[in-house]
Amino acid sequence: MVLDRILDFFTSLRLTVVCLGLALILVFIGTLAQVDLGLYKAQNEFFRAFFIYWSPPGSALKIPVFPGGYLVGSVLLINLIAAHIQRFTFSWKKSGILMAHAGLILLLLGQLLTDSFSSESAMHLRVGETLNYSEEDRHAELAVVDVTDSDADKVVAVPDSLLSRGRMISHAELPFSIGVERYYANSSLTNASGESFQQSPATQGGGAGLWMREDPRVTSTDYRDLPSAVVELVTPQASLGKWLVSEYLGAQTVTVGNRTYQISLRPRRHYKPFRLQLLKFNHAIYKGTDIPKDFSSVVRLERPDTGEAREVRIFMNNPLRYDGETFYQQSFDKDDGGSVLEVVHNPSWLTPYISCALVGAGLAVQFLMHLVSFAKRRVAT
Amino acid sequence: MKKWIPWILVVAFAGWIASTLLPVPVKDFDTRNFAKLPVLLNGRIQPMDSVARNSLLQIRNKQAVYLEETNAAAGGMAPKGTELTATEWLMGVLMKPEIADDQRVFRIDNPEVLGLLKLPDKEKYFSFNQLMPGYDEIGRQAARIDDEKIEAAKQTPFEKQVMKLANAMWLYQRLKVSLRPPDSDNFSHELERCRKDVAAVRGAAGAEPDMNRPEVAELAQFLSGYEAMARYAYPLVVPPADSVGSRDSWESMGASLTNSLRSDRIDPAVEHYATMVTAYRQGKPAEFNAALADYQKLLDQKYASEARKGRSEFFFNDFQAFYKAMIIYVLAFLLACSFWFNWSDWLRRSAIYLVMLAWSIHTFGLIFRMVLEGRPPVTNLYSSAIFIGWGAGVLGMILEKIYRDGIGSVIASVAGFTTLVIAHNLALGGDTMEMLRAVLDTNFWLATHVTVVTLGYASTFVAGFLAIIYVMRGMFTRTLDETTARSLGRMVYGIVCFATLFSFVGTVLGGIWADQSWGRFWGWDPKENGALLIVIWNAMILHARWGGMVRERGIMNMAIFGNIITSFSWFGVNMLGIGLHSYGFMDSGFRWLYYVFMPSQVLLIALGLLPKKYWLSFRQPAEKRTPVGPGKGGKPAAALT
Amino acid sequence: MNSFRRSQRQSPCKGLLIAFALALAAGGCRREEIQVYRIPKETAATPAAPMTASGADMGMGMGAEKPSLTWTLPSGWQQRPAEQMRLASFSAVTKDGREADVAVIALPGMEGKDGQIINMWREQVKLPPGDDAALAAKWEKVSIGSKEGKLFEVIGTEPVIDNKFPEHILVAVLSEGGVNWYFKMAGPDQTVRDERPAFLEFLKSVAFVNGGMTMAANPGRMSTNAKETPTQDEPLPDWQPPADWQPLATPPMLRAKFLVPGAGDTRAEINISASSGMGGGALANVVRWRGQLGLEPVDQAGLDQLATTVDTPGGKALIVDMSGTDKRTGQPARLVAAIVPAGSETWFYKLMGTGSVVEKEKAAFLQFVQTARYPHGS
């Protein structure tokens, strides 16, 4: 029966070997690709995808030419689980392999979960500065902040993925609709005409009269994209004009009726119910060299609603774990007056630890058993 | 008689090793004790000897100088044909550079560079004076390469040689001003004058200096010399004045002297060194040795641990454990190979005993390094090479103990020898005990992740070399009989299992470390990917074997391919120059890896794939020449252990 | 039988996998929606930030210690890297490409010194000096942001720029909290006249912001781990030497040295040194200086009569002003010196040279001494 043939296929050891072979090739070409594409882009195109596509030059056609990381990983996972369910016979002799495979399943699942649910952002603090949010520098948002009230602001954040689609954006909480006329994922702005710059169509705000240019996305990990967009704000009554929003410009003020709003295009923010203040940053190097010896930040953690207030030292290999997030010492300002903490939210962070123990123990058990039986046989002869 | 040969060999070599430990009598200048003086360089305390050796390695790829020709002027310098130890050479550079400038220490291999500098192209070693006319040109070329940011992996051989030479010349000049002001003849005397001048200018009140006095001009001259020393000195030789506080703030001679001008105090270390310099220049060994002894006494009082470190590291350098081990490994290899053609047990035992001796020296060196650095065994590429050889040696010795057919000895000796040669080449970049950057500064993860993953590399290599033995013996000799083939098959299987375990656990531990450091368990970094490739390949071998998709020969070929993958993961990814792990790459390794080693493995696999009829051992039933030893025959054989 | 058992086992397994895949898809898409939330009030609004070309590293993001200003650049003006004492630096560019230099400088402790500063500018455009009080009184009212400041104008008559154009300096001064903010435009006469309206617009757009980082977070380069090792062994104090002092190579045992050329071959030199502790005491040093001028020594009583004191951040500094004959040159010379306590050190500033030059420089010298800030605190 066809079903049987499918099942046989999915549970076969041959499939395992083929998948492992594909994984080998995939990892190898993905590693080489990083030289030109950069780590991040190569990751997304080779490993975090179901297929690797190739576009013939000059056309927008995307032809899948090789399975990507997700496809190989899923097939391996199905193969592993299916084979075990089908041939599940618990015996002490196989306990090592079972443990090892269980650990492997856990690892793969855990990594898939991490890919979907984890988020990374950063907090850049100058010494003395206090922040209660972190920023993602690979994603931007158009923030419309209602600053009329004196006690609190209301933020409506439109993610860059919606902006890049170019469609009209409306939302119950937005005082106006946002029509995206132009969105550059990476851009340059200047106030005088330059080569390949175009005059911005903005009619209002700081962007009017500026010149803008779309730039290719950055590939190196030392730089990041700086997006700009031209948006038209439309209320039911009238258009409020076209505005140029960009990370190069700060917030711009828009008034609708008797409420004041600030709009800005900024790195995506994640606000936290607590704040961190950088008290001290220490950067020690070995005398006479430029090899870094130690980076550490002393921060003050304050949480208004619970009254919690304490000082924490964050340094290499010693992050702060708080409120489901982990804060790592990532880098620092060149003048040593500021520190960058990386904030990671990863609900499945424990899976690799458990998996490592399981697989290690499983393999060790299995091979020890082999070794013991081998030794017994040699003694017998 | 023959059964004593193994012991005789061991005793002979042990004797040779012991002989190098004998104290060396002092003749003329006490260079050996000078070599033990501690200085701060590259962020760590090291003896002058290490400074000398590492500098020479960068300048001429060797740790000693053989004077083929020199304009040996009178004044205590060695005549033609002698060999200078690293420290003897360094003393010349530090204290009497006008002689050192004529010694042919700089090595140039590339003919284009020789042409650029208008140097005779039959020769390889040149003196500083010979290179000076072309100095501007070298500087220009180096600046161009620097400006264009051409990475080392992408440089042409000409560019690589230019950069190497430029660095070597720069290093040499820095050494020249590390201990003595440029053009100073009698340093002690000048120091006295300097002291008097300072006192005169400061006057009785000791406050604001009187800039109108005539001594100011002479002081200005001294100061410009000291400032050059402060700016360019290579090792920092003056210990901190205050031994109770921070012991890290060593200073260069120049910085210490410039500070002296403001504080009226000349550091005693400076005085001692100045006396030594003057005595050396004037050819007075007695005075030199006296000043040296005084300085050592001072150090022992205030900086005993630094002085001890200087002495131990000098001993380590002098002993040359890895070089000695290398020699013994080679002999062991030859003996083990001959065993396969002769089958005399004394050959086999000689081989394994020598392997054990070499391995002990190897271990001694490894542990001594750990103690000197205060770190687990593997901290950089150099130490990973040492450790892989050591680990392979362990596996080889175990295999030999079990199977007693010489294969284990061959593995241990080949691995030991090759990895030590690789390590020696890696040392050409300079200091191998450099301080670790902050993110690596964690002994826990270095001891766990790095050690385990390196053992994973070592075992995959061992499996690969076992497979090579299989192919070589099977193809080119008739010694691959069924028993040997079966043994090899079991060995490879066992080692691959071991390799899977260690490479997997090691890789995952690396991910956990990354999670603790950067919050990211897996980042698809090239080094991480390389380790993953090894895990996947080892798993493939096991699964293919279990599924019956490959048999004995197939497994051997797969194991040889494992060598290619492991060498890519160990070295190849470092040469890509990207990712978080791109620290520690080597220059000429690229050529060796991609043009020699990997093609050789491909060739061996191709041979392994040839049908059986082309194999010498399989063409006709191989002569049942089994080795004398247990495991093959019956019980009586077992008694011969 | 076998296949039945198999399929029985497979369906829950497959169902699980499908559910899992859907969950993954959902989790992945979660981020791409509009988010609405409330946050407590943030301190400063972020007005329009200055522009750069092509996202080059501005350097403004780093200077958290410098006072914070924002402004709107008139069209055509370009921002330049701010060096030394300037907070900001621009080029005012006319339509046909002519440029004038615009600088923003903040100096504390300049009360009552307007006249001296104006004389300094007059000298720069090669005008003869005028009376301090009279010059200080001649100004126009000008709006700087929401505040009012004084606008001074100095127009030269001699061609000083490229030997063709007279120089025109237009300065708006705002005194606020002990600090004088100078917005200065200088350049060829016609260019400055042409850009005057733009300059006034620029002044109106200036705003002072309290505390924190108000500029858009440093665009362009992210922090990398590269670190340049500092080269200086002994840091100099944070001081602002007048523009016409030429720094000279530091001789041994001095910390800094400047030269002020005067008319003809007249000149004065400023020697600066420091000693730990008291440096031998004021009397010993004054006696030594008197010796350099060929004067008789004095005792403590004589010193008390001779010396005056001024305030500095570290305490009271002793000032002496003496005239005599320079023993090195045989010419008449004048010497003004300051002995300044600075924490654990004492700093000695000595201005010595031809009488006329010293006279001219005395005020600037004293101000320089008083505004120097020492790195190890006092």
C-alpha cells in the first residue's frame, strides 16, 4: 500500500544517512557563503529556510535548488521519531541509543522553538544613563506616541514589515491612516543634493527639503541598516501632509485636533517594567597590549511596582537573568563611557543543557557496553 | 640479546635527555642568567629568553642564529661559524647593536622581494645593514598593503613576505631601544650626568625648574633619547616601584627615565641594567655578571614570584620538550614500520617503549605549559596541536596494548610527530602563551568544551590514519591479512564511536558556553559549523555501518574523508576570516592544507576505491605472517605479555 | 495486521507533528503586528536632530559631558567635525559655493570680559584695539532660541583673507548660568553679509536641552570591540589656551610651553610646570623668578605685599607681577606668574617676555589659569 511505502520511507535508516549527507553539504556551503553574504544573511537564506533558492540573473524567479536547514531538520526529526515509534522495543541493550536519540530530538525541537520564539535586542547605556527599554537593531518601527497627557504616553508601534509592504495602514488606536509612499530599508539622508540622491517628497516636518537615497543592505556585523520612509498621514478630514521619518531625524510633532503626537522611525523597542542604570563600566586591557582582559558593567536595577532596587555586576560569561530575560555584556563605546548589553528572551534555553546530558550519557552508556562486551570476548579467546 | 634492545634504546634516549639537564658552566658573560630575567611583554611576565626566541622566530623562523658570515669586529662578539643562542643574539641587539646590525639574521625567501631590495638572490639570510638601503621601499609597500586592507589570507606571496619583513625590521628596531638610548656609548656614565643635571636645574628648592641653566640643553638631549625608548620599547623591563600595590604596572626603561626627570629618583632596576649595558659594551664580563647578580638579588627580594616564573620558563624553553619528543617519535615510527616487514618482536617493543618515552616527554611539556600559563591544556591553535598529538598518542598506546601489532605505535608516533611539526610552524607567529582575551578568560569552559572537542578532533584523525594504514598496507604490501584487516576494522569502529561521543558533547558544550556568553546557543559561526560537520560525518559512518550500506573498505574510505573534514574544521575555518572565532590563523598553512594534505587524502580514498584485484594484499591470499603476540593464537601466546 | 499496528501508531504521531508545525508558524508571525501600549512619561522630547551626510559617525553621540544644544541647520549649511574647544562647527555655504565658518563655543567665567574678547576679534581682522568698555556696550539684541542675547559685529578693512577680502565676524553671545555661549560666524565680508539672514534664523532655532542623550542614537557605526590604546602618559589639565598662543614642543621638566609673538621681535613665553606637594613653597620660587629678572630677593613680608590672589577651582592661587631685566637677553622684561594649588600637586604658570606683549596677554593669561581643570580633581 502507498501508506506503507511512505511509512517505510520515513522510518528507513537510508533516509537518515541521506539526510545527514545533505546536512553536511548544507553546513559546508552555508559556511562558505558567509564570506560574501555575511553571517546574518547566510543564516537566513541557508539555515532558516526550507529551500535554498537561486535566481537566474535578471529575473525575479526563485528556483529552489537545494533543501534548506528547516527542511532537512524536519525530515530528520520525523525520521527519528517515526523510526522509534515503529521499532519501539525497549531493551536495556538499546537504552544508550534511546537516550541519545531522545536527547537529539529534544535538541532539534528546542532549536526550532528558539528560532520561532526567541528575541534578541540590546540596551545601549552611557554611564549614568537609565533606560527602561531595549532596542532591536535589525528591525525598525514607526512609533506614533500620544504625548498629550502629562502622566503617561500611549505608543502605537507599526513594525517595519508592515511599512515595507507599501499598503495603507489603519488601526483603531491610530489618529490617522498611514500611507507609505516610500520605504528604504537602508538609506542615507543629506541636506544638499548629492550623487544618486533624490529630493524627498516630504511636505512637512524636518524632512522637507532633505535629499534621500536608498542604499544596499549591510552584510557585515559591524554596521547596521538605517531605514527611512516617506509616509502620508491622512485623517478623515484632510491629509496632514507627507512626512519623512528616519533614524537620522529625531521625533517630529504632529497635531490632530487637540492631541499632540510624536512620530519617529526608530529601532524596535521592547519596554520593560523595570529600568537599568549604568553606574560604572570597566574595560581592562593587559598592560602593553590591546588584548582585552575584562569588560564589566555595574548596573542598578529598579522596579517601581515592586520596589525592588539593587546593584548587579554583569561581565563576560556572567549574564544577569531577570524576568525571563538574560542580559549579557555584549560590547561598549570606544571611549569606554558606555556599555551595550544584549537582551535575550529565549523560553527554550534549557533544552540544550538537558539534551547534552542525555546524549552524552546515552552515547557513553552505549559505547561502554560495546567496550565491555569486546573486552569480555578478548579475555575469552 | 635482542630482547634487551628495547630497554637499551630507552635508556640511551633517557640518558640523552638527562644530559641536557646538566648545568652549563658560565663562560664570559653569564647569558643564561640574563636570559632568566623577567620582563613584561604581551601582557604577561616572561623571561628575556622567551622574548629572544619569539623575536627570532618572527625574524628568521628559527630560535637560534648561525653566523655564516659576519664582519666580526673586535670586542667580544663571536667569530664566523658559531651559533648564537637566542639570548646571546638578543643581548647583542639590546646592548651593542652596531655589531648585531651586521649579523645575518633576517630571512627572506621570496625572490621578488630580494629583487626589490637589490639583494643577491642566492642567499637567504641578510643583516640589518644590508636591508637598510631598502627600508623606505619596504615601508612604502607595507603601508600600501595596510591601506588597502588586504587580509592575510588573500595576500600574494610577495605581499606576505613584505609584511613579514616589515614587521621583523620594526621589531628589531624596537628591541634596539628597549634597554639603551640610541647612540649612547657609556650608559652608566650618562645616567650619572643626567642625575647631576637634574639636580642642578631643580635647584635647592626642588620646585619649579630653572629653565635658564646651561644643563637644560644636555637634559633635552637625554630626554629625547629616553622618549624614543619609552615610545618604542618592546619588552617592559622595569618592575613597578611599589611591589605591594599593582604588580602589573611594569614600565619601559624610557618611561621610567622620563619620570625620573620629574621625581629625581632613578629606579634601581634601571641602574643595574645600565651597568650591564655598559659592561657588555666595554667587554667586561666580571662587571656585567656582578650587576646581573645584584639585580637578581633585588628581584628575589621584592618580586620573587616573577623571578621564579622567569627561571621556570627559561628552563622550559631550554629543555625543548617538544623537539625532543619529536625526534623520539620519528625513531619509534621507523621501528614500528620495520616491524611490519620483519615481524621481530624486539622491533615492536622498541617502538612502543620509545613511544611511551616520547609521550612522557610530550606530557611533561604539556603540563609544564599548563603550569606556566595557569590554564587548561588548550588555549589557542598552537596548544590545540600539542594536545591533539598527545590525545592521539594515548589512543595509539591503548590500541597497541590491546592488539600488539605495531599499528598503535605507528599511530601514536605519526600523530605525535606531525602535530608537533604543525605546532612548531604555528609558533612562528610569536608568543604562544599570549594572554587570553576576556571572553576566553574562563578556565571552566576551557577545560571542558575546548578539551573535549579537541579530543574529538584527535580521535577522528586517529580513525582516519588507521584507515590510511589499511589502504597503504593493503594496496602496496601483502601484510594486510584478514586478521589485521578485521582488527583495523574494529579499531576504526571503536575510535569512531569515541569520536562521535566526544565531538558531539564537545560541540554542545561550546554552544552552552556561547549561551552563557552571548545568549545564543548556536549562531552558525564557521568554527561551530566545522565542529558540527565532524559530528555529522561520524554519525554518518556509524549509521551507514549499521544499515549495512558500507562494509569494511567503505568505512575505511569514509574515515579517511573524516581527515579532510576535521582538517577543514581545525584550520580551514580560521582562514575564512569571518565569524566570532576568527582569531588565530596562519600564513602558509593555507597552501599546505588545501594543496597538499587534502589532495593527498583524496588520492588515498581514490586508491581505497579501486577494486580488490588491484590490492596487493587481496590479489592472492596474504601470507599468514601473523605477529608473535597474544590475541591471535592460543593461550601460550597470551603468556608472553 | 502489521500495517494496521503501524498506521495506528503513525496517526497520533503525525497529528502531533502537524500541530507542532502550526504552533511554530504562529509563534514566528507573532511579531509582525501593530503593538499598542502605555509607558510612563519620558523626560525630554526629541526635537529635530542635526543632519550628517551619508550617516558618517558624528561624534556628537559620544560627548555626553558636553552641554546639549539642538538647532535646525539652514539649507546649504554643512556640519563639520568639531575640534578642540568647539561644541559644534559648520560651514555656511552660499548658493555659489562661498563659505563662512560658524562655530559654537561655550566658556565659563567670562563675565565682564566682553570687551577683551571683542578686542581679540578686532585683532583677528586686523583692526586696531579699542576701549573695552566702549566696545562691550555696542551690541544689538538678538534671539537665540527662546532667549535673548547680544549680537556683536566686527568688520575689518584690510584684506586679510587670501589677501583679497576683509574679514567680517558676527558673534551672538548668550550668558546663561555662568557660561557664555558664543555663536560666531567668520569669513569674507560679502559672504558673511549674504549669510546673515540664515545665521539669524539658525540662532532662532537653537534650543537648550536638559540632561541625557537627545540626539538620535548614534547612526552609522555600532560600537565595535576595537580599542585604541591611549598614548599619553601624563594627562594635561583641561584648559583653553587663547587662540593666539602657539604651543611649542615641551622641553624636559615642563608640562607645556606656549609662545606669543608680538610686533617686531617682541615676544613672550608661557612656561607651565608642576610639582607634587608644595613644590618648594611660593617664596622660594618667587625669589628664583626675581633672580631671573635681575631683581633683589624678597622675604615673606615682601612677598605678601607683592602678591595678589585669584580664585581657581582648586583654591586660591598666588599671582605676582614683576618687571626687570631678563638675565638671558639683557632686555627689559616683565613677568607674570601664578602658583595654583591642584589637589596633591602645585602648578606653576609663568608668562615672561617683552613688557608690551605681557601687558596685552596678562588678562588672557589669568583667565587661562583660572579656567584650567585638573584631571585628578581638586
